Amino acid sequence: MSASPLLRPSCLALALSLACAVPLAHAQATAADAAVLDYQIAAGPLGTSLNRIAASAGRTLSVDPALLQGKQAKAVHGQYSVEQAAAQALQGSGLQLVTTASGALTVQRAPANGVERIGTLRVQGDQGNRTQLGDDSRNSADTPYTSAQSGAHLSLQQIERSRGTQAGDIFKSVAGVINGDNRNSGALDLNIRGMQGFNRVPVLIDGSQQQVTVYRGYAGVAGRSYIDPDMIGGIDIQKGPTGGAEGVGAIGGVVSMRTLNAEDIITGDKDWGIRLKGGFSDNSTSPPPAFTTGGLRNGGRFLTACGGGRTCTVQQLPSEFADETGMDRPSTGTPTGGSGSIAAAKRWGEFEVLGAFARRKTGNYFAGENGPGAPEPHYATSRTTDSRGRWVEYTTVSFEGLNRFRAGEEVLNTSVDNQSWLLKGTWKPSPDQALELGRMKYQSRYGELMPSAILRGEGALQSALSDVDADTWTARYRWQPANELIDFKANAWRTALDNTIRNVYSFPALPPEYTYIETTYRQAERWGIDATNTSRFITAWGDVALQYGFTHGKEDVHPISASQSFSSNNAKREESSLFASAEWVPTDWLKFDAAIRHTRYKSYDREITRVPSQSRPIAYTDVHLQNKASGNAPIAAITFTPLEGVQVYARYAEALRMPGLFETSSGPVPSTFAMDLRPERAKNREYGINLLRDGLFAEGDQARLKLAYFDNHVKDYLTRTTVQLDGWVSSPVIENIDNADFKGYEITAEYRTPRFFSELSGSYYTYTNFCHSDRAYPTKSAACHPGGVTDSYASNHVPPRASGALTLGTHQLDQRLTAGGRVSYTGNRPTLPRASSIIPVVDWGSYVLVDLFANYRINEHVALDLSVDNLTDRYYMDAMTLGLMASPGRTVRMGFTVNF
């Protein structure tokens, strides 16, 4: 019997600047195929167990990922060869281990039945490909259907199908998830079940965060994160509070993105790979010069007639209410925008490196031409007569429709011109550990306009283009030996964002000096470290898994120059947390989950704020705003499995979101009461049913279903409101209101066969409510409103009452052709917001969209893509938009992918 691989201490973990040193495993050179090792692997996902078995012995095991979906491995305890251990794990799965003539290992159905392979999962223990830095299982698509928490997984293929015009379009098939202000700036500002902005929904890119809050005038704020879709390898979404390092402050949920890695580029058994992507799109045009006008304008009240002895100067009604420019929409299929990227990866023994570059350029898009939402002039005539019989007649011209842009018109300030590059290097000194260093840069010149400029009478204006430059550095380490007590992850990261926003303003009724470009410069930096370990135990009372760790992060935001301080925040912030969670599986039909998190933070405003006294005469004190708070948040869940592949669960989860820099420092919004801000506390309940069955109706099919009811209550919700500062002066400030509530249902379902697939998602809100006990509201009932409180940012964060999407597709021509379509529905607001003096009411109206997609694989190296978004050329306006901007009309995209 050969000895187990010797563990050799190392200080590699200290390279990540974490607070602990971790011994690193270094496998001795042995005859891996003859080794007998001591395995202590709990029952769990089959892919995870096979990964650990193969890795511990330094062997390579290949398997069709479809074979593993939804399957659980038996526990493996004792001393076995790799073949014996794998056979033990496969017991009862309907699969068998096969050793090829060359000695390679593979898993097949028992007996083999000729099901077509749709890809190969390589579970490797050699030095080239062992420890994964992300999810344990490569089968993340099934995780939402086995979890006592709602979520979603977007694979690389699903991302490709949902590219759309803006980055946020990739989420339009996910129930309960909408990208806010989707047509402005090309950024991500995700809304999950009504929670949006101020880092309520952290967007993680390889574990890092770059989200920055951008003031959008009277319309509110946007929390922006930036990434090019060509750099994304996969996306996982968790809805509601979650344990683990990524869940700090996430009262709405977490969106975790993985960038490309070597496995996405290297195919087969090669040690190198190259991927080329390119394509074009239509329905756009280069942005015109700044101050170019668009949409209908010049409405108003005109004196058009008088009589009865009354003399007057008659005003001529305008013959046109818009310029002829902007209506030169290109014909369908004319290339007007495009994108291209190259990614290359190489492995050398213990090392692998990946580099990628992407460029994307699209001009202002054109609105659709069909449907009832396009604006038209509306004329209303009124006459007044005095006591002498003299009369005067006025004609009022208004514009009825969703916004000012005409059907088929160029929508100003919607262009995007960006480039990105990514560089990642990975060192795997032994089969059970990996260290990855990464750097990503995103640069974009884009169009956007302050929403209030569109709302005023002068209509839309083309703004000068804005710029954003986002840098991300990451260091990620994982140690995952065969020892069940250790599954260690550590991350360190830094992001830096420079943003130059150029807004144009024009007031035709005022002198020329009131037509100008206002430029705002902003710099934001964030740093973070975290460490997590998972220990698994086999006890007489069932399997137990414990996860525990810590996080620490810093933020710093400041203007470029002192002259900008009045319109930009200038502050710093720190936040730390300790967390622990436990999973107990006493029987094969019952599971308990519990978690606890302790969080604390502090912030400091570098600017001076004048604080009024409560006495009279009013006195003011100049102070630097400082805030700090701490608290605990628990999570508990129970899952029953009454039938194989069927789960019923109940979950209660709390989370704390500490006030952010935008809320606790002076800037574009007065922060008089910022010293008294309390953390938001989410108290969420979720009840659901999971179904995950293979072979449900026919051999080789896969059925997935999740039904969930959610009841989310956020105490001390933070938002902008209007208060009286000195007893008579009203001013907008950031403060805590009593609570915000969202209740509703969600469904996610998938059904796949070797030739057909379908996906269904939908959400329906049964209840929304915001309560604010204040002097302005003498009774509690008057203080509550389903659409938000007066002048609140929340008014534009309330999602549609109902929304859903159905995707149908087929695989033909020996799996070389994939084609299908998607029908999506977006409903109206659940209710109109409370009357507001400064927050505009954006009523997008319900709409139905039809999209088509096709992918044809010419050979193993070349594939072609074709998609048509908004097939019916519907005129509509995206839900959750901040400004009155029409959305893209019919857009055709064609592309190719070449793999070497």
C-alpha cells in the first residue's frame, strides 16, 4: 500500500495579504494509477465527488455533463484506489466507470445507450486542471433547483442568446431581475424583487466590486457596474440575503459574474486555444454633435383667435413640432454597429495564462415603428368671454404618448463605444490548490442625458459624450485537498473607476449663456479581502457542513478638483463582517440550514456640512459627518424531499445594509440628517417547491421547476424624502423611512430533450408598500403608499406588477443547428407613485416583445450566429427607465465564433 501524498507547508496564502497562513499541499511524484488513498468524502453532488476523487490521485476523468445533472454521489469513506472510490460514489446513479485502453477514465450510462454527447466535462487531477476557483460543481445550472433560495444561472450559451443592444439585456429572461435605466450609459444597475441601488444588489466580477452611485438629478440615482459581455464566462444570481463572503449588505440579492478562463477557450486535450468573435448589428447611426435636438417639442398654449370687439395678436401654430433630422433609419440588415474580440489561453505544466481583448461600437439606435406608444400632437381649444361679450381663444398643444421620440426616430444619447482587456494567470502547484492573479480594464465613451432635460418643454438634446475607465485587480486562492475539513478560499481585490459625465443644458426662453455643457469628474476606489473555509463531517446523526470566514472592505470616492466638491461626494468608508453557516442533513429527506453574520462599518465625510440647531434663533454648526453602526443578521431554512427529485422548503433570512457613501456624505443631495442614519434590515420569508428530474417523460429528458412565494420586509429603508429643516424651509434629504415591503410569486421552469428545449420565467407582485411616519402624515394610513413616499428614489425602483418570458428552441442537423425564439411580456407599474414635486412619474406601459436566435456550427472550429431582437418592431419604453427614452426597434445581429 503506497502512502498518501505528503503535505508540505507553504506561505502562499500570505501572498494574498490575508490574516492567516495556510499549509499548501504538494503531491509527490507517484504512480497515481496504482495509489490507494484515504478518502473521507460526504454524500453530495456527483460532479463534486468525482472531482475530489480524481484530483486526489492526479487522474483525468471525462464525462458528459448531462449525465451528472441532478445526481447525488454516495459517501466515500476509507482507503481505495481511484477506480474503487469512483465506483463507490457512482453506486445507484445508473452510471458506470470505464477505463479506456490508454488508461483514461470516463463515465457512461450503465449499460451505454447511445445518448448524444453535448460537451465534455473534464474533471482533472493533473497539474494542469484540478482545483476550480469558483463553484465546486461545473453543473451550476441545477443549483437553483436544489436550493432553499431562489436564484438563477446564466451559462455562456444563454448569455450569447440574450446579447441585445445593451449589457443589461442579458438578464431579461430571469424572473424578478430587471436592469434599471437600461438604455443610459451601458452600465448594470440591477433590480431584484424591488431592491435596487446603493449596493443593495452587489454585482461581483471575479469576487470584486466596482459599483458606484451616480446622481441622475430629480429622477434619482443609478448604481453602476461595467463589463463587456464578451468577457463573461458565466453568471450566478442569488435572490435575497445570502451567507458567505459575497453576501455583505446584499438585502436584495447577489449577482456573481465569472470572467473567461482557460477552460472556456481551450478545447479537447490541447494545452492552448484561441477564440475569435466578431459581428455586426443594424438599426443605429453615429451620434450627432452636442445640442442636436430630437423628439417632439415646442408645445404649449397659443392665442389663436379673438372676437366680439377684442383685439389681439394671434399666434401662429407651429407647422412642425420636430426637425426632419433623426428620421433617416437605415434599412434592415445594413451594418451600422459591430463588435469583435479575441481570447487566447495556454497551459505549461503548473501554469496557465489567458488574455482577451474586446471592442464594441454602436451608435444611437432607432425606436420601433409599430404600436400605440409613439407620441402625437394633441390639440385642445378653450375660449373665455368677458361681460362685454369679448372673447379670446387659446389652443393648447400637448404630446400624448410614452415619451417625446417619434416612431422610427433616432433616440439620442444611446451610443456606446467601449474596449476591454483581460489578463489572468493561474499557478497550480499541486492538484488541490490554485492561485489566480487577474487584471481587467474597461473603457467606454457613451451617451447619456440627465433625465430631467428630456422632461422639460425643450425636449431631448444630444449630449456631449461621457467617459468611464474601470480597472479591476484580483487575486484568488483555493486549497481543496481530499481532507473534508478543508476547502479554503481567499480573495483580494481592488477596483478604480474614473468617470467623466458631460450633461448639456439648454433653456430656449433664457439668454444664450444658459445653454452650456456641465462636466462632472468622479473618482472611486474600492479594496477588499475575504477568506472562507468549509469543513464537512460525517456523524451518527447525519452529514454536517460548516462554512465560516470574514470580509473586510474599503471605499473612497472623491472629485477630481476642489471646485467639483459641491456636486460630488468626497468621503471614505470601511466595512467588515464575520460569518458562519451550517448545513445538517440528518436523513436523505430532510435538510436544515442556518447562518449568522456580524457586520460593522464606519464612514467619514471630508467635506463640511452645516447642521442646524433645534432651538431658536436657528444656529448652525460646521461638522464632518461621521457614521458608524454594527449588527447581526440570521438565516434559517428547512428542506423536505418527499419524493426523489422533489423538494419543499421554507426560508427566513435577514440582512443588514449599512448606509453607503452617497447617503452618509454631502454632495448633490443635502445630508443634514446623515448623522442619524440607521442600517437597513431586511427580513425576508420565502416558501417554495423544487423539481429536478431526469427521464420524467422520456429517456434523456430533463425537467426543472421552481415555484416560490416571497414576502420581503425592509425596516429603516433609506431613501430621499422632503423634510422641513427650519420649521418652514422644505428640502430633500436622505433619511430612514419606516419600511418597504414587496410580496409576490415567481416561477422558473426548464424542459429539455436531445432535440428540443424550453424555458419559462415569470414574476407577479401581489403587494408593494412604503411607510414613512413623519409630521407630514398625521396618521399611519396616510404615511403608507404602494408607489413610494414623496420625492423618494424608491418611486422608480418599483418593478412591473407582472412580467415573464417563454423561450422555445430546437437542436437539429446532428446538434449543429440550434434555433428558437423568445416571447416576453412586461406589465404596467403596480401603482402610480405618491404625488411628488421633483420625482417624475415614468409610466412605461405594458409591452410584448418577440426575439429570434439561431446558431449554426459549421464544424468543430467555426460557428455562425443570427438573432433578431424586437421582431415586430414594437415601439415601447423599458420598464424601470429613469428618463423618457424610447427603446430599440427591430435589430438584426450577425456574428461568428472561431475556435482554434
